[in-house]
Amino acid sequence: MISYLKEAFSELLNKVTWPSWSDLQNSSIVVAIATLIIALVIYLLDTTFSNVLDLYYSFFA
């Protein structure tokens, strides 16, 4: 187990390529914008279906 942990730690330090700070910032901005767009689409779909169902149920009330 100790050998495994030492090898894993060594691999994280020497073999993994970590992104730069600016790459992380750019990726975070892309994720934030995509999240806002998806939230807006879900909100619009929910509002539209709610209005359609209210109209549909108003015919039978």
C-alpha cells in the first residue's frame, strides 16, 4: 500500500500535465456561461409548458 501511494504521488508530480492558471480561468468562464445558458433554456421550457398546460386545463374547468 505504501509503495502504491509513493508511486501515485510521484506520478502526480512528474507525469501529469497540469493546466496553467489562465487556462483554468478560461475554462471556468466557459462553464459559467454554459451553465447560465442551460438554466435559461430550462426556465423557458418550464414556463412555456406551464402556460400551455394552464391553457389546456382552462378549456375543461
